[in-house]
Amino acid sequence: GAGVSQSPRYKVAKRGQDVALRCDPISGHVSLFWYQQALGQGPEFLTYFQNEAQLDKSGLPSDRFFAERPEGSVSTLKIQRTQQEDSAVYLCASSAEMGARTKQFFGPGTRLTVL
Amino acid sequence: AQSVTQLDSHVSVSEGTPVLLRCNYSSSYSPSLFWYVQHPNKGLQLLLKYTSAATLVKGINGFEAEFKKSETSFHLTKPSAHMSDAAEYFCVVSEGVNFGNEKLTFGTGTRLTIIP
């Protein structure tokens, strides 16, 4: 079966533009995670959904970042008024079980470049 | 608070020789520990995880790691390197006091190069 997919794979935005990044998790997976990976760094946690409930959004760097998963499957990460420091790879992961200590399956990421 | 330190940013070994990637962690509670691998243009993949069962954990592709609480270490090893092992490796810690509060904290990564 298909793994986790993300779209677009690459996104270039001008500073101040809004962007929306999509994640399609593995079908039936209850947990969904978003991470931000800056160049040369490890991924950093942004937010966690259990089905449609956003249980943890402590990693979102500012109120410009917003994530949703309205039907408990597809998720969208939205960044408003993008800044250069938002340039990074945004990773989505899903898991068949609840919680972060389970086996997470990662998508290929969306590389966001803010000019 | 939890954190993880990967002691080497780059490791180079010859094909067929042993691999050692070092990781030290800091955690206030009993942690779960993971190693993830990231091949170029591919998603992160779980190699192995430790969750308070056996201290020697075997993973995929011949990798294993040993949890040493006294040394707060979780080093990754493989007896014989293969060209396909060339990738970025991340050591990851998770401490969960309460269910649902179990975010993963990644290290900065170790790039493994295999010399033919």
C-alpha cells in the first residue's frame, strides 16, 4: 500500500505570502505528526493529532502556524505571512497507534523556500 | 527535559568494517529511545527502538543498539558496513510522563559515509 504522501514536494513563496502544505497519512492511521527540519538539523516537533483532535501544538513556533485534520485523515499545515526563517523541510508522519513512542511512518517532506 | 547528543556529525568507514554511531541522552524520566535513518530523497525510517524491555535492541538491516543507563548512552552498531548503509542517522528520545505528552526529540544527525 501507499505510504505517507505530502504535497507539494517543493514550494517557493515570497515573504509575506500564505502557504498550505498537505499530508496524506497511511489509511487508518490514528496519529499524525508534523515536524520542521532546518538545513543540517534534526526534525523538530510541531504538532500532534489523534484522529481529528489536536492534542499537542506546543511546537508551533508562532501564531502564524496553524494545522488542522478535520476528518481525521488528511492534514494541512498552514503558514501565514511567511518569513525567511520559515524556510525548512516540513515532514509529516503517521502511526497506527496512539502516541509518539509508536512506529512513525514519515513522508518525503515539503521543502519550503521563502524569498 | 529531554535531549539527545550525537557525538559525531560525520563518520566514515570502509565497506565490510564495523559501524559505531554514538548517542548520549538526557531525560528526567524513563525514556524511550529510537534510531531513525534518512536516505537521500527518502522519508525517515525507523531502524529500532528501546522501550524498557531488553537493553540490547536489534533492528532492521543488521543494526543494533544497547541502552546503558549508567552511561546515558544508546550507541548504534553494525558488524559489517554495506554501501547501502550510507545515509543520515538520527538518535531520538521520548520521555512521557503522561499519555499524550510524548513528543520525540531528535539529535542533529550523523552522516555515515561508506568507503568502497
